[in-house]
Amino acid sequence: MMLKIGLPKGSLQESTLNMFKKAGYSINVSSRSYKPTIDDTNIECLLIRAQEIPRYVEKGIIDIGLTGMDWVIENNADVVNVGKLIYAKQGLRPVRWVLAVSESSKIKTLDDLNGKRIATEVVNITKKYLSDKGIDASVEFSWGATEVKVPELVDAIVDLTETGSSIKANNLRVLDTLIESTTVLISNKESWKSSWKRKKTEDLFMLLKGALAAESMVGVKMNVQKANLEEVISVLPALRKPTISNLSSDGWVAVETIVDEKIIRDLIPKLKSAGAEGIIEYSLNKVIY
């Protein structure tokens, strides 16, 4: 059998391929083809814009796909949400669709948007937001470079931001956040009913989630005299409990665990002071909980 998967083409493409590599899949992309090759004979990949993936998954043209939850909502796609994979173009964080105006705009509150024009790629999300807020404004589709359209072409925009740097660079002021979104793995409903396709999808999701978890973690192992073991463990924030094994030298043990990469530079001196020796830090490919 074959599982057809849609991979996001564009801004998420590189980070997606890197995630698959850490999960154990090698994907080769040709510059002239939208069908990358993958080293799994039961998977067929297609590079598709994230905006279109929910529609193709819903119709069953592809079995599963990686896209933003925002595009699932925008397309009102009737699909199975297999689970979140929190990553973006610049890091492991959700992205936001924000309502913004020019810094010099006289629009200060949402009520000031009544009768105004708003440009965005997420027309349906924006219209629903305005309706929920009781705002009567015109919403038009933007084909890109949305942030440069205010104030000359439109009064406000709804645009995607990850770090907020583009908003600041274009002298925009955020009025509100419409939604936060993360990347999700979605499945066609009929494909999900197939026991083989569902198991293949669930296994893939587990490996991808493990690869993402490993992005923010590192392994650390060290040698410790038994007399110092309690003190070393007291400063060691383990993912679970650390693995402890006896060494060939009497009175010594090896201690190994996984910790958050953000704390390792502060942790290693503490471990050394507590009596750890031969401390080794190493990178991880996958962490499966």
C-alpha cells in the first residue's frame, strides 16, 4: 500500500525536511519537481502550498498533510487532526495572525475599523473575527506583501507574524491577535479508517514529534563516585529518573540523562562542583515519550 503525504512548499519547507531527517527519513527535492523522493517505499511525497493542503486532504487526493491549523480553519476543512507539531520557519513556537495598522493611523480601537478596508490572506478567519466583534468592515484578499499595503492601499491588515520583527520593520501597530496557529498533521477521514494507513500515520507522527522534542533537549552523561552520587542527582533535572550503572572501578557509577538545552551551560559547572567527572554533552535525534 501507499501513503500519500503533502509537505508544505515555501517558508516551512526547509524546517520540515530537517525534521523528517531527524525522524529518520531522507527526502530529496528536485528543483524541477513537486514530487520529492523519500527512502520509504510505502510513502509518496508531494510538495504543496500549506494553504492548499487541507483542501487536498479533505478530498482524498492525498492521505495526510502537514499544514497550519490556521489553513484548516480558513478552508473549513473536514479532516482528522492527528496532532500538533509545534515548529515554524524560525523556531519551535506558534505563529500569530494579527490585526495591524500603520503607526501613524488614526485607528486606535476595533470600533474605528467600521467602514474601513482590510487586506489579508485569511479572508474567512478575518470575516468571522469581525462579525464576532460586531465590526462592519470590507475584507479583501491579499496576494502577498500584505504588510506594505497600509496605509496607502488599505486601512488595516491581518498578517502572519512569528517574531514580530516584520511588524516593527514596517512601522505597524498591532490592535489584536485573531488566532494563534501551529503546524498540524491532518488526515483524510477515509484514509484514517484504513488500519494500515492509520498505523503508518501514527508511527510517522510519533517519530516526527520525537524529532521536534529532541530539538530542545541534549543528553548528558558523567562518571560519579558513589559518595557524591546523591549530591549530583540533587542538581540534575532529569526528564525521567537518570540511568545509573556501575563502572569497572569500585566505588564509581556512570550517570546519564536528558535535560533542556537551555540549562546545560549552567548545569555542567554545578555537576562538576558536585563531584561529577568526565562529563559529556551530546545532541539527540529523537526523544520519544
